[in-house]
Amino acid sequence: MISGTAQSCAAWAEGTDPDAAFREEFLGLLARLELEPALAIALAEAGTGREFETCIPTELVPVLQQLLDLLRSHRSPIDARQLCEA
């Protein structure tokens, strides 16, 4: 299995759009929290006010920060996930 860093480096080396690569990493990170891609995309779009395919890293980082703040404010990631699904 190739690590996420190695995959990112390979994408950059092949000339992939860095914004698209960041969006893929955004989805991968939220998948590690067991959020389905559709839910992660909806979260990004709600947080940025833009279609996910047009989001750039400077718009997605605050969404990640808000999610981190939410997770830290709860006792466990499971509690935070249940809140998001409500």
C-alpha cells in the first residue's frame, strides 16, 4: 500500500492540479473519520458556499479547523459524528 504522502507526491509529479489533489486529500481525511464522500462534500460546500469541485485549499482549511474544533469540544469522535448526522 502506498502512503498518502507518497500518493500526494506522485500526483504533484504527474502534473495534477494541486487544488484537485488537496480536495482528494480532504475527502481521504474525512473518510478516516468514517464520513462518506457525499457527506464530506456537503460539509465542504456548506462551509465554503461553493461547489466542491471549485474549492481551493484556503477555503477548505477553515472547514477542517471548524471540524477539529467540533471534535475537540466533544468527549469522543463518535459523539461528534452523531451530532453531525442529526
